[in-house]
Amino acid sequence: MRSVQEKAALQGLLRPPFTVRAQVITPLSAGGTRHLPDALVEIDRAGKLARVEAWPADSPGLAEGGVVDLRPMVVLPGLVDLHAHLPQLPNAGLGAGLDLLTWLQRYIFPLERGFNADAARRLAPLVFRSLAAAGTTTALLYGAVFEDSLDASFAAAEEHGIRLVLGKVMMDRLRYDDSIGDKEVLDASLAQSQRLIERWHGRDGGRLRYAVTPRFAVSCTFEMLRESAALAAATGAYWQTHLAEDRHEIEEVARLFPDAIDYTDVYDKAGGLGPRTILAHCVHLSDREVARLAETQTRVAHCPASNFFLSSGAMPLARYLEAGIVVGLGSDVAAGPELSIFAGMRAGAYIQSGVHTMLRDERPRLKPLDWLRLGSYEGARVLGIEQEVGSLEAGKEADFILVDPSVTAPVGRGALDQATDDPSDIISRLMYRTRDEMIRGAWVRGRRLAT
Ligand SMILES: [Zn+2]
């Protein structure tokens, strides 16, 4: 019903408070999934979920008094994208089949070199709108190296309303910024990161946060890794970087850090591991490395579409979950071709099916509702904000999306379609038949985001 009626209905939902009637599917903090085919969702003035419950049988007053009826659409928790590069969106889909280091040099570094404050002012608002249009309400992103472009990007997020963690990329070798010398870059980069933390970390009641962001071990000296980890620890900011994405990269890290036991040990020795650290990819890890990540409660951002796009490999998700590592999903744009976390769930499910079949892995395979949990609640857990967002439960902040599953019907919208009321099948269709137009709105703290 993308009609005048729908437009009018959504007009009433720009800011809290409001109450809607719709179907609800959500993971629960205590485990499992809640499905309410006909639900009442009340968002209070503060942008929190006051009530999420079955539609009361005898409530004539409610039906008439200011409730917006969105049935048969579905309300889901907002999705969490744990890994993407803000300046890279214009390159999405280009350079398939190259290995990581070649792709970075050929496509990415030239793009990031041009990401100054002006470019950020133009691009960042569009990136946030695109994320919201894809159903993402929380994003953990990398910027480029320039401090003023980070300020411009944070300002755009403040205005847009998305929940954002962002960091200035730090690099003191294999880098693209010629305006500063090799000797000065470490101190300058730390000072810039420190100032950005002071300006943005925790802003708007914690909606905006900072992640200290050394790019990866190939681009950073040991001193930069160590000092950046110390800065994150001292300020309470996150620390994010890439780990074990592809074989060439791993060989290069072994050459650059001959004293480290393995790639994970490079970050470990630098003081980088811990529950406030998010490592992207982690495709190729030994049992020792997996155990060490679990032991330190280090978080993992799984970026399956990107891993296939750059032929990086297949991350063994079930193995990590069994080890107790907290894992969420990342689009990794632009190495991932699209921002949709539903598309990420699909890529992850295909990879997992392949891994299980090829390796005769007997571990349990994720089902559609498990993928929804990974893309929402577990994403929030990776960031340590699962008390606030990630599921639709009374008392939490109202970060949610509105989805029209009829858009994913295979034939059209007629009687020939095999309709479903089963929550697992609904999510299955959203994952495997993702369409841009199925996302009809995204809200953070009950405030509708521009898409
Ligand atoms: Zn990345």
C-alpha cells in the first residue's frame, strides 16, 4: 500500500510520541524470538518503547484514538551494520575479483585521498540516508584520514538522526596522505583522534560515539597500534581495525611483524584486544587465535558479501559462535557491494551452507530468525549497547524499521503467491528476496530518519 494513505499514515510518525498497530518480529534479550501477528507498539515522548504487546481484544478506545494502523506490514528492530567505509560508497561494486591489497591501491586509496571536508559534506548525508533506506539504524563506520572530514561527517549524522560510531582512519605506513611526513604522522594522528573524541564521543546522549581506527597492521607501525589502543582505553572510545581478511595480507603482516606469533598476536601485543574492540573479517584464524579472541571478549564483524567479492575466503561462523565470540554483521561497503544487512544475511547463509557442506561441519547452521538476531541484537551486543537497542522490548529506545514483506512475493501480489504467516518464512523472504522498496521507514528513538 505505497499509497496516499500510507504516506499520510507515515506523516504522523515523524516524531514521538505515537502508537502503531502492526505485526512484530523481534529477537529477545533472554533468547528466542517473539512474534506478534497483531501488535500494539507505543513509543513515548522520550523516544522509548513504552509498550510492545499483542493487540488488546477489547479496546475500542485505542482503535479510534490516534493509533496508526500499519497492518499487514511488519515492525522489526533496526539493523546494525558493524563495518563499512563511509568515503567508499561511490566505489561500491567496482573492482571485483582483485585481491585486497591491489584493490586498496587501485580503487580505494585514490578515493579516500579526495575525501576532504567538502566531499564529506556532500557525501555523508547521502550515506546516512542510504543506510536508513536499507534498514540500518546503527552503523559502525570508518572515515578517511582527514580530521575536518570527520567533523563534517559527524555533523551530518547529528542532523540526520542515525545512531553512529565513526573513526578517523589512522595510517603511518602504506598510506595515501602526502601532506604530512612519515615522522609526524603518528603524533598528528593521535592528536586529531583525541580532539575528535572530545568533540563527538557520547554526543546526544550516546547516539554518536567514536572508534579509534588504525586501518590494519599493514598500514600501521607497532607504535601506532599500541598508542591508538592506549588512547581508546583512556577515553572509553571503541577500537576497530581489520584482521586476517586475505592470505596476501596475512603474509605481509608476518613479514612486517616477525616477532608476533600470528596476526592476532600483533594486536594483542599492542594492547588492542578486549570487549570494546571490533575486528572486521577474521576469515583465516588458527585455533589459538580464536581462543584468544574469545578469552579477551574481543568482538567480530562478519562481512560475508565482501569476503566473496574480494575472494578473501569463508569465515567459519559456527566455529566462532561455538567458541563464545560475540559476532555481528557488516556490509563492508565498498568491498561489500551493497549496504543492505538483509543482503549480508543472505551472503552469510550461502557461505555457511558452503562451509558446512565442504567441510562436513556438523555444527548447527543458522536459520532465518538466527540471522535476524545476528543483524540486530548481536550487532548491538558487539557494541555493548544491547540494553538500549537491538530488540523491541518495553523500556528500550525505539530504534525500529517498518517492512512490507508483500514486496518480496515471487509472482506479484495476487492469489498465486504462496503467502506466509510464519515468522521464519517472512524473514527468509526478506533475506533471500531483498528488494529496496520493502523497507518503508526507519526510526531512531522514535524519530523517523530521512531515506
Ligand atoms: Zn573494511
